[in-house]
Amino acid sequence: MPRVAIATLGCKVNQCDSEGLAEKFRESGFDVVGFGDEADVYVVNTCTVTATGDKKSRQLLRRAVGAHPDAVVVATGCYAQASPDKLAAIEGVALVSGSADRSKLVDAVCRLLAARDEGRQSPAMNIVTDVAACREYQELPASGWSERTRAFLKIEDGCENFCAYCKVPYVRGPVRSRRIDNVVAEAKALAARGYRELVLTGIDLGAYGRDFGGSPDLADVLAACASVDGVARVRLSSVDPRDVKPSLIEVMATTAEVCPHLHIPLQSGSDEVLRRMNRNYTRSDYLDVVESARRRIGRVAITTDVIVGFPGETDEDFEYTVELARAVGFARMHVFAYSRRTGTPAASMPDQVPENVKQERSAALIRVGEELSLSYHGAMVGSTVSVLVEQAQAGQINGLTDDYVRVTAPGYMAPGELVDIKITRAMAGFVSGVMETTKMKAR
């Protein structure tokens, strides 16, 4: 039986794609092994969101070629879509496949293995197609990508926002939504395998259904997944502020299984920077969305992404971001220093911010984020929360609340169980407490 190893860089969607690809290899008679094991095929699912992603992708490919010179080494994913010739030029890379070619990838690998076994050699095969022409969601074998007791369920691909700093629309193509019956079928399969929480994910998750004419939309698919027997929680990954519609908020407010957690990327608190980023909303728009969610849902955690050092960002612009972050009171912030990406409008903008200034602003905003997280967690002290246990070892349990707070407590409960924990201590990164009672939702 041939053996294949897959390494994944980048986002949760890439992880889902890799898991679906692994399942497709299994269906074709392959044994899927770890990337550090001996294999006949090594696949690197690349990322190109930042220059670091590009670099790590190249490093992994070269490492696989150097350590396993007789294996078939494959580059796939977003960086392969963006720069196929650059990756094909790496000595030893046998196949380059883009972000929309995964259904062809296994067949191409089988042909390369047959050629290798017959002693035939050929230049790197390039099967990258024009992702801009893709109009339908590409189904891979259902699997979901899991983290302990949570499973990530991909329901959408592609993005049409064309933010000035981002290469994603160029390497993922237009919005393609997964048929709701296929989503529900996979949700049922994951629940049957024991996963208690499903995380709906996509490249532009809030755009789900746009290619269907707006129906069904994200609110509909969220409600459908929440109704699946055995699912205790359904969580959304990142949703653009323009897509946090009243219908979505209503489902979150009225459906017990839907987690009261919204990850809404901010990117900047300055209207001028948002305009240059082509984000198509203002700081006032963002605050209105947060207020609407809190007014209707009540207890809801708002987390976010922020980019510092975007071209032209002044000290005043940065202070607007800090001010807005404090006004919202984010439960958690992911802070990124702007990464210049060739081929995007921002790469050629004037007034590029010096690297040292970007790093100073990043460090300062991270400190603000830690203060806000500590404040959010501090408000939990004395309350009792429901925790989905993910790990239990060395006399400690570790899991997540429905509003995405990491909790530890002494004792033992099996992973997948829901347990009530009284919070006694808060830190910036997590809270701790003591177990009170156990409650299991019927599977």
C-alpha cells in the first residue's frame, strides 16, 4: 500500500482541505502517515497570506525533497496557485496543484508513482487551473478537521472582497457555497463520530449563499447544523462585519446550541485606513454591529483581527484603533503587522510604514489586547460556566466555554463531556476554577 504524508500551512480552511484530500487518498488505496514518517508521497498544502507563509512553504518542500529524494513531492494550495512556476522550479518538486485542483491531484500522483516505478522521469507536472473561472463548490470526501472534541466544517470557498492588502481572492476565486444538504449530511456524520462542537468555516464565511441568490444564507445553514441530533454546540469562525445581519443575530439569540461568540475582523479603527484597505465599512458601522449583537444576544464575546502598519497609517490612525478596541472591549484580539504582498494594490502604495514602527505598534496593541482579555475574563470570576472538556490529563481538565474562553480545573472528566465549572481565577489567556456538576447533552 503506498503511503502519503500531508503538511498544512495557514488557516483552518486549509486544514479542512488537507483532511478532505487525505480522505481522497485513502479512498484511492493510500495509507496516510505523519509528515515525519517514511512515505512515497509528500504533499505540502501551502499558504500565501504573508511572506512568512511563502517562506515556510518553500522550506517544507525543500526539506521533503532533501530527506526523501525518491519520493513524489507535491505543492498544492494557495501559494501554489499564486506562484506555480516558482514552486515547480524547486528541484525535486514533481507536481504543482492549485487551490481548485484537489479532485485531480490524487490521479496525477498515481501517474507519477507509476512513472517512478517504471524508471521514467519527467519535468514537474503543473495542473494549476484558473481559479477565477470556478463557479461551483468543490466537494471533497466528508471528514471535517478536528481539534480534540471540536470539528471544523467547511461550508464555503472563495472571496470577492478584494481588500487592498490581501491575495486571497486571486488564489481562491469567487464565492462558492456548499449545498446545505451536503453540509447537514457532514454535520450528522461528525456528530455520529462523537464531535460535540462544530465550527462552521470558510474563506469568506459570511458570504455563504451569495452565489445562491442569498437563500439559503449563513443564518439558515447555522440553524440547520444546530438542529442535528448529538451536536451540543455550533460556532461560527470569522464573519465580516457587513455580513452580521439581523437574521444571523436572531438565530444566535434564539438557538441554544449556537455559541454566543462572534469573531468580527476589524483590521483598523481609522476610517481613512479602512478606506485605503477597501474594507467598505466605517468604525461607526463596526460599532453599530457590535451594539446590535450585544443588545439582542446579551452575553456575547466579540473577538477580532487587527492589522497595524498598513501603508500610510499615522500615529493618529493607530490611536483610533486603540481607542476603538477599548470601546468595544474585545474578549480577544489577533494582531498582525502588515505584510507587503506583491500583486496587491497595497504593495505599491506610498508611505510604507517602517518595519520597526510596525513592530512597536504591534507590541503596543498586543498589550492592549491582553488587558482587554484579562478584563473580560475577570468579569467571569465567581460565575459558573459550562465547559466542553477537550483534554483530561495529570489531574487537570482543559476545555472551552461557549463564548470561547479557555478553562482549566482540577479533576477528571472524559473529553466530550460538558461540565459546570465555577471560575475562581482569571488570567489574560485563560481562566481556572473548580468543578461543580456534570451535565451531558444527549448524544
